[in-house]
Amino acid sequence: MDVLVNLPLTLPPVVVGYLLLLLLGQNGPVGKWVLQPLGIKLIFTWKAAVIATAVVGFPLMVRSIRTGMEAIDEKLIQASRTLGAGWLDTIVTVIAPLSVRGIMAGSILMFARGLGEFGATIIVAGNIPGVTQTIPLAIYEYVSSPKGDVIAMSLCLVSITLSVIVLIFHEWLSRRVVRVD
Amino acid sequence: MELTFAAQKQLDKFFLDMDFTVEGERIGIFGPSGCGKSTLVGLIAGLHRPDSGHILINGQPVFDSGKKVNVPAEHRHIGMVFQRPHLFPHLSVKANLLYGYKRCERDQRKITLKNLVDVLQIGDLLNRGVNNLSGGEKQRVAIGRAVLSNPRMLIMDEPLSALDDSLKFQIIPFLKKSCEAFAIPYLFISHSLTEMRIMAERVLNMTDGRVAGLMTAEELARSLMGKGPAPYINLLKLKRARRLDGMSAYNFGDTQLLISGDSREEALVELPSTDIILFKRHPEATSARNLLHCRVSEIFEAGTRVGIELACGKDKLVAVIVKESVQDLQIGKGVEIFAAIKATAFRPLG
């Protein structure tokens, strides 16, 4: 399970994208047996871009949350249980709130990874302007075309601005989570 | 409270195999570090599962491998106070206190927040976060949190060992007061003989995951006499202090004790048994400020030495002397004797 969750982290994103294409495509097991009967089309839609980004970024989130949870003192969980809280109650009232920093850090990492995602997205969602074109795909297209440098640079600035906003937001949230009286 | 434990647990190279029944409201579990005390309480509280056997509390099984009974920790109604406070850092003091209370069935809620706050004197802490409380305040809140869950029994797993001496003796009255005020029986776990004598009436002595004996705290203290370098310590609860000759005078039996230091209405002091000098006849003069006329009420072996229990009216002291001194002083049960103690030999606790 551990290997399966972490695999997208080490595999080249193009490989992840290709595997997703095989899985979700019209002739893939999920595409053919699950999606088609339900009338859902994923490949080359924005939904495929979201799935590709999520799969590639997911291990970062899992690892971050796991690190956060492993840092929780086991005695707090024991205290909660002897105070009458069952497992689910303990997860909701003790483990989850104490893992908030890990969850946040993981979400931000996943989001940041998603901003830069290229390989898997282009395989499963293509590069359709206005439909599945993400910032990295657009930058790639403008850099490849003559006189596209200015727009590519503008998109780079948008990318940098988004990243800075995300990091500031992360820092602000971290400070709010740590209770200071 | 009656606790029956007959269970086994294998943990790596350590094997716990205990079989005992103990009755009482203030039960101690004593043993050196690593003898399995915390494993035992984990099994009783339901935090670990025994490999086999049964555990009964007041006759009700909380674990029975034969009948496939294993009541989860959250349904055992056993409150725990740990070595460190382990308060929930994301909750306020009040929310910590109410954590167990809210999860207790309404008809079981006999102890209320107001009553508890009065006993533990934590009213002014309620709306604070737990991260900026002092060590003593945190441990008081931890006691309160366990008590307010309205448990049928409280387990205190070395709750004083992480505190320094002065803090320790500030917390002890709160521990005792909260259990007495709300009539909660408790298991007190410690490797400190002094703590055991203050907190427990019946003591289960453990060694290497097995029962070494079940006795009173005083019997335990006397059984350990002569087995280590530390002497037997007399623990004296003294009352009604007054100032006399620059010292504190406390009533003791049919006489009084003069002790160096501040006067308190009530004081718990310790006196090493080796600091008591015995005289067969009244010494005409001595530098010791206390000369007690006592009667020998008991003589017992204490390793290579002899313990002499001295009765001064209703109160008693134990002195330890070598066997040759017993012969020289011709000490026997009922013999009248004089005991000299320096005022500086007493050490106030807390």
C-alpha cells in the first residue's frame, strides 16, 4: 500500500499520465466498465487534468499528513480513550486537529505541485486552450511559438505570484493554528 | 473497590504474569523502574490487551480471554493521570476538563465542573490555553480532567515523578483531596517509597512482572529496611505549630517536637531513623533539642540492623541501631528509653 501511494512520486509524470490513460481511456478497465455505462467522459477534459494533478501530488499530501500524525504523542490518544472517546471520536477530536499543520502543509505542497504539473496532464487532458490548458502547458506553447516570449514571461510572473500567495497563506494559517494566549 | 487480576502479557523479552486480588480505596503498585507497572495499568485500563487471563473490577469482567470479553478502554470508566499532564494542546483548560465529562452518561455525572474547580483551585485558569500553564497547574488540570470524567476508579501512573520535590508535595494534597472529596478509589503507581506511604494504604509490590507481595505501605517500608543504603524514613504528620526558641514546636504524642524552620499549621516532615540516638537513662545534658521519653513497642530485624519502634504516647517513631547497641542498651519490648533528636534532623516535605 505504502509503495502504491508513493509510486507517483518516483515515476516520471509522463508514465503516470500514460497509465491513467490506459486505465481511464475508452478501452481501459475503468473507462470501459465503469465510466462508459455511467456516461462519463474523462479523457481530454478538465476533469482528467484534475485527476492527473491529484494523482501526481497525492503522495506529497499523504507523506505530510502521516508525518504530522506520527508526531502526535501516543499518550494523548490514550488519554482520550480513557476519557470515554472511541476511536472515531478520538480521530475527529484529537488526531485530526493535531494533524492540521500536516494536512495544511500537505495540501499546500500538493497544490504547489499541481501548479507545476505538466507531463501527466498533457497525456490525459491534452493541451486544449480554454479547456485543459494549464499554466505550464500554456507557457510551453508560447515559448515554442515565435513572439510568444512576452506572454510566456507574463505567465511565469503569474506562476510566481500564485506561489508566493500560497506560501504566505500557509504561513498565516500555521500561526493561527498554534494557539497562543 | 475490588480488583482481581490474573493475566499474562508477553512484550518482546519481558513477560508479565500476575495473579492477585486487592481490595481498598487507596491501592499502591510499587516496584523498581522496568518491573512492569505501566504495562499492568495499561492492561487494567484497556490500553493493551492481555494474551490470556481475566481482569475483574468489583466483580465485573473487563477482560476475560475464556469468555471472549474485552471491554474497550472508553467503556471501562477508568480515569488516568499520567506521569506528564498530556493535556490536549489544541483545547483550552475548560475544554480539557470537560472532555471526559461530555462523554460520560448523564446519569453518571455526579461530579460537576464547579465542584471540581473549587477542590483543585483552578477557577482562574479555565479560559486559558494549556500551553502557558506552569508544571503544577498543568498537572492539576490533568487530575481534574480525569476526575471530571466521573470514573469508577482512577489510575495514577507515576503522576509525581516528573515534578521536582517542592512541586510534588504541592500536588499531593490535590491528588488526595480530589479523590477523597468525590469518593473515587484509586491505584497509585510509583517507584518512590515516600510517595507510596503518603498515598496508599495497601501496596502491591512488583518485581520483574510478578507479584512480590501485598502489604500495607508501612509493612513495605519496613520490609525494605536494611536492603539498601537508604535508611528507613519516619514520615510524621504534625499539627498545631507554635514558635518556641526560634524554632517550630509541634505536638507529638504526649510531648512536643522542636523543628528548625518555618511554622505551619500542618506539616509533613521526614526524619531518618538513623538520626535518632537512644539512651538507656536520661542524659543530664545533650545538644539535641528534642529528648523524648518513650517506650519500646516493637523490635524487628532490619537487615544487619535492628528496628526499634518507640511509642511516645499515641504517636510512634522508628529508630534503627546496630545489634551491639541493642545488647548494650538492654532493649526489650516495653522497656522505657530516651530518644535524642536534633531539631535540624527533620526535613519538611513541600
